[in-house]
Amino acid sequence: MIDDVLCFIKSAGNKLIKIRKDKGLLIDYKSKTPVGMVTKADKTISKMFEDFVKKNFNWLNYFIVDEETFKNYGDKIFDKINKAEYVFIIDPLDGTLQYAQDIPIYGVSIGVFKNKKPYVGAIYMPRLGELVYSDENKNAFWVKNAFKKNEHKIKLDKGYKTTSKLIVDLQQHFELDKTKNTQNYLFVDYLVSSFSYLLIASGRIRSGMFKDWLWDFGGAWPIFDALSYKIYDFKENRYIKSLDKKDFTNDLKFKNAHIIGSNSEVTYLKKIIIKDLEK
């Protein structure tokens, strides 16, 4: 299955670059804020993915969670998720605002869940030429110059100890205790979830703190699972291991901010967090 997903994500990346080059953005807004921006590219990749799954996996009992179409199911979307053996989760274009401004940290994120557990996933940043993915055997890879003749694939080590001093604090969802060793690290926000997840998976960032929508995290989740990274709900004091309605709002946003990282990183972040700011 991962080979098919990678084939699609390559074509999706090429399409994103072509649409941006042709300046065929046709910008619209789902909300009145810049983060509600939607472009022709979002909708094009969404339709491409629907057709791709139908063509390649029509024999499966599946359901697609897509940022561009999920509202069609209202508050019954988890009924669909619970009935499907396979759930395909796609963010057709993560970093739409950056894409529209021709800032190259945008990408496509695809995750596949089997019986609500993370199965395979991929994140591709086409302008950067970087890809991270996990396969059916729980192996994870980081690919530089992805889909090119000079591509370089690195198998990611579950026991890798990063020396990075960076920690993602996306939109600052937590209040931190600045007296507890936080001066040893730099807390950063790259504004694009998939780019942050790619950096965490490849070891260039230690860990992260997020409160994302499911499609933002769907592609990264199987990769982190393959690396034995944990997803920890600070407010509920528990780990999140599968797709479960209790962890999400009706619009598929995580109810609480969460920590992502290795056991040691989660332990450290739990110690320095004072509270969830509930943004």
C-alpha cells in the first residue's frame, strides 16, 4: 500500500508546483482569517486523491477524511470512521498560506489507519524535495531529493538520540515553567504542521507541542508510531494510541493540546508544562 501512496504523493507534489508556477491559485476563504484560505490546488489534490483511492482500493471497506470534504458528513463523521476498516486521511495542501505566498514550506500529508490504528503514512514537501514515510512493517524513512535520480534515502533509527536544541511549540498552547531548564532549548514555531512533523521525524527537532486537526496529523501519526514516539494528552494525563471520538471535537480537532516525542522527551516536557492554555 505504501508504494501506491508514494506514487500518488509524488504526482500530487508535481501538481502543486505546476499550479503555483502557472499562478492558477483562485484563492477563496473558508473563514475570514488568513488561515481559512483555500486555493485551486487544495481542491485539485483533494479530487485527485478521491479518484486515486477509488481506483486502487475500491475492494476495501474504506472512508476518506479530507480537510476539503469532511464537513459533508456533519457530526456523524466518526460513525463513518468507526464502520470503516481502512481510513485514509489527507491534507491536500498543508501550508496553504505559505503556498500562496510562494514560501516553500508547504506539503501533502497522507495517513492510512487500519482498524483505527496507524498503518502507513507519508509527508512530502515538494519544493524542498523532502519526504518522510513509514511502511507496513513499521519502518520509517527520510528521503532527500525525493523522486529524483540523486535521491538519498535514510532509514530512521527508533533509538536515535537527537542533539537538536529545537522544540516546536506550535501556537504556544502551553504555559511553560521557565525555571525548569528551558534555557537549554529554543522553542520555535514554523506555522506549518507537516513541516514541523517532518523535522521531528528526521531528528532535526527534538519534540513538539500541538493542537491540530486530524488531517494535519494523519500522515505524521503512522510515522511517529513506527519510531515509537508517543502522543500525550497533557490535560487528560494519558497517551493517545488510536482514532477515538473522545479525543476530537465534531470538526475533528484534537480536544486538548498534546505532546509528541520519544519517551524521554515527553517526560521532560511534562515536567516543564504548567498548564494547557486551551486556545
